[in-house]
Amino acid sequence: MYQPTLIKGIVVGVPAGIMIIGMGSLFLFSDISQPETPQADRVGGSLRAPVNEVDLRRWVNRLSVDIAARPGGDVTKSRIAAKWIESELSEVNMGYRPKVRIFEESEAEYRNVEAELPGATKPGEIVVVGAHYDSVSGCPGANDNATGVAAMLAIAQAFTGTENVRTLRFVAFANEEPPFFRTDAMGSLVYARACKRRGEKIVAMISLESLGYYSDEPNSQRFPPGLRKFYPDTGNFVGIVGDENSRPLVETFYRSFRRVSDFPVQKAALPADLPGIGWSDHWSFWQCGYPALMVTDTAPYRYPHYHKPSDTPDKVDFPRYSLVVKGLAGAVKALVNP
């Protein structure tokens, strides 16, 4: 997840009036109870390989310890990470046939890695589950974003061999972090633009971003000025975040998560220019007119090791992170079987 320089200054500089207006008309991390869903509307069937903590630990360690820091500027590390993800998704390991989408920047090659499970009755409707695999320079990136990549792999593994209504696509993106953030070389923007050129109908994009840090300590959760009194100050929840145009997707995904998981979850559908709302790969899909959301532990608003050398696997709360990923797998299942 990208954080602009001098984040505190940027956040403090946001006019309080904009925030209050946003509060009046939209949900920001709202945890309003939903009515019970009729049994007929519940998702049936089982996923092929249930999410488990052992795999999540293995994948987070592989990316953040064995491969370690992998900034986009280090082309070798970027390639190693992409090759590893391709291998994990392969027929030998998970049964997919990954496609590597190579693009160039400054005479260097970068890779987005894609694996697809075609839909049975609505194959033209595509749900993308994605995560960026790069980190900032000098940072192992265990939480940001090895946890996102590991979650994507866990969900891909859970869906191996299943039949679903819509097409489900898993994508690992290069170059989310600086210096490529919100440039033409941002991997997810390259990918989303290619989908748009092909005329693909992406009905939902789920960006998995920094999912592993939770705290029960009071005042462990921060928000932009003027909002904190409305929301919990304890960072023990996962957030589902989108822009105003993606509100229906945010609401649908939130309800689906709540149906399959008791883990604390909050939701937000806010103007895209508010600090933090568009700080990951979902932003790229907004640029192409696709509905997209981010699932996150809120990263810089909670995580003390954000973009630091101390962002290591021992900071990840694996038991709670595993519960989140299990809930996400169930919510994705509902999304691809409307």
C-alpha cells in the first residue's frame, strides 16, 4: 500500500468540511447490522481446499524472508517474486495454467501473473481478486503486501477445481509501490487498461492489501481528523473500502463477509480523493470504469511498522489474519455465484 510523503501533513490538511459532508451522505467503516439473509440466498457447497494458517505462514515467509525486499526498481527481485507466484499457481501445485503478462518500463521487463477459473454459465462476467507483490526499498514487506499475496494464493487454492457461475481471475501485480505508484508503469493500471481495450466485463475487483495486523489496545486505530469520534478506536477489525461508484459492490461484499464470518468488519464508500481510500490496486480499476474495492487492516492508520525494515512476519497476527482470509474466501464464493 502506498503512503504519500509526509502523510500526517496530508491528512491534517484535508478540510474538515469535506469529511463531514462525506459522513453525512456515505458510510465510512460503518458496522450497521444487516437483516438475516434467508437460507435460500446462502452460498451452498464447499470450497475445494479450506484456508489454513500453515499455508499462509509459509507463503508470507517465502515472499518476505526468502525473497525479502522486492522494490520495483530491483528488476531481478521483481522477476523472482513473479516466477515464484507463477509456480505456486501452476498445474503442479494448484491446477491452474498461469499467464504471465509482461510489460516494459525504461527498457526493463515487469510481470503481472494471472490465473483464471472460467465461469460455467456467465463466463463473460469476471471477478478479479488481486494483490501487489512488490515492497518499498529496504522493507521485507511481510504485511505490505506478502499478506495480500498469500491471501490471494489461499483463495485460489480454495477454488481449485470448483465450478462457479462467473469467471474468477487471480492476478498478482507488479509495481504498486513508489516510484511507480499511479504512473503508467503501475502493474495494476497496465492490467486494467489492457482489460478495457479487450472489452472485458469486470463486474468486481477485490484488492487484497495489508491484511495481517490487529490490536485490541485502545487508541490503536487512527482516522483522518473529524472522523474518529464516529468509529472504533481499536484496530481489531478488517476494512472493506471503495469509492462512491463502487458502493453497491462494497455493500454486497460486506454482507457476504458478514454471513460467513464473525470477524469484526467495517465498510467505507467514500470520495476517491480522501486520504487512504484509493491507496492500492483497486484505484487502477476505477480509472478504467470498473467497480473495485480494497480489503485492508488500514495499514498506515494502524500498523506501526508500515514501510519500515521492521515489517517482518513476526508482526503478523496469523490466527486473526487466517480468520479474515477464510471470510474473504466465502465472500468471493458468493460474488462469483450471484
